[in-house]
Amino acid sequence: MLYRDLDGSEAESPDDLRIQYEAELAEVLEDVGVESAVEETGIEADRLEALVAGESPEITVEEACEILALDPEEPDTEIVRAEIEDRLLLGMTTAVLDVDTIAANLERGLSGKEVHQRVEGRAPMTLSEYAEIHYFIGERKR
């Protein structure tokens, strides 16, 4: 889900999409255990426990990739992150979108430059920001 589906898996909103990402991450955490995840990723236990409890702690896309990579059936962190970047850029191309158009349509108040840096992985992106960008691109592709 996190990196496979640019149309948003029929999510009804960016928040719905973020919740789907968080559920996927929580499932991985339940399978591998929070303690093991803390050791492997260095992410604070309280934030990982919050994910498992169905809460929405601030998680970056990089951290989400690290969590997802704990699943033995998933690729490693770098591959997941590269897939996310590639799919966003491909989606922008397919939907004929530029970073300024995306920025103008986000509720987060990011500039075109900030969107550009996040999409290319040159600046940290929260899972919430990713969900909003991902959702917008997916909506425009339809």
C-alpha cells in the first residue's frame, strides 16, 4: 500500500489514505514486535506503540519505509523509498502536474520548492504530507 498504489486505493480523503498507511505499519509492528522494531530502526518505542494502538504519531516517510522493511516479504528501506519517489514523480508526469500546482492544492501550506524537495527525497516528508500529496496526484490521474 505505502508504495504500491498511486491511485490511493480508493481512499476517500488524504486522512483516510494516511490511516491506511498507519494500519499497514501497525500490522508489521504487531508481527515483528515493538521492541524488535525499536532495536532495528531506532524509532522511539512510544511512537511505535502509538501506531499499534491505532493512534497517529508523527512518522516520516523514511521511518515508515524502515518499519515496512522489517517485514521479510518487503524490500529493504532504500528500495521502498525509491519506489515512493519514482511513483510520485511518474504520477506527476502522468497527471501533468508540477510542484507549484500540487503545493497550491495542499492544505499544508507547502511551497512548490518544499513539495519538490519532499517528492525527490531531499527533505523529510511526514506520512501526513505524503498522504496528501499522494492522494492529490492520484485524484488528478483519474
